[in-house]
Amino acid sequence: MEECKLALSIPGKSLRLDMPRADAEFWFSTLASVLLEQKEIKEPKDQSLDSAPQETEVEKVTRHKSVIGIKESRAPLDNQEAYKGFLRIRCEVCGDIRGFCSKKPIRQSWCSCGECTPLIDLNAIYANCSVCGHTWKYMTNNVEPMDEITCLECGAPITLERDKHGNYQTIDREA
């Protein structure tokens, strides 16, 4: 029987369940219909834009101040390079790291905290698993001197060190 993952998340909270496909389809349909009915019943009140205070540019920059040292070069989204494949992106606001694979080129990444991180001048991660021998290449905006990822094939930890060019290389572990 095919296993499926059912995930439900909001900023700061998430729930992921493994279950048989039939159960996952039932719960997905049930939750979706209940949520859509609730949306129709409890539409948010229309708030006038005139009543909301306008943010100044300084307030916008302060509100999105990074909790880590992200690169300061900000390019307009139109001229910005798009990335696809394995990405490991640190949120500029909350600092959480999210690893994922994008099949289509993207220019920004959304975090579970609700904030968007533009993908600018990403560095490469070259990870070699010493247990199963698989190699992985990611792109990242991380600036920490060391990092650790999990091998997607066998689950073994892979320790990485940042080089002088900003790319990450595997640190060989002694057996």
C-alpha cells in the first residue's frame, strides 16, 4: 500500500503525518472542504488602505533586518538570476534553513514564518557522502563558516566548511 505524507502548517507550527494514500485523500478532501466552507462563512472584513499607516523606507528596511549576515547586494527582481535544483536557503528574517529541490527556476523563497527571501548571489555546496558515496550539489545563501546537511540517499550527516570563495566543501570524517 502506498504511503503518503499529509502536511498542515502555519508560521511557527507544522504537522506532518504518514498514512495510507486512501486515508490521506479522505483527510485532504475533508480538511479542504471544511476550510473552504469556513472561508466563505468568515470572510475578513475589508480594511481601507487609507486607515493603515504607511511605512517609510527606513521602517521597511528595519522590519526586514536579517538575523544573520546576508549579502547586501540587492538586485532588482527583473535582472536577478533565477535558480533551480537543490537549494538550501536561510530565511533573512527568522534564520530558519529550508532545503528543497525546485524543478522550475525561482528568484525568491518563502519561509514558514511568512517572509520572502530573494535569491541573490548564491554560493555552491559540494557535498560528498562518506558512507554511501553519493554526491550532491546545492546552492545556498548561508554565510556560516561551517554547516551540516543530511545525505538524501542514506541519511548520514555531511559536514561542510566554507572556503575563501564562499562555497562549501565536504570535510572528510575519519572512520
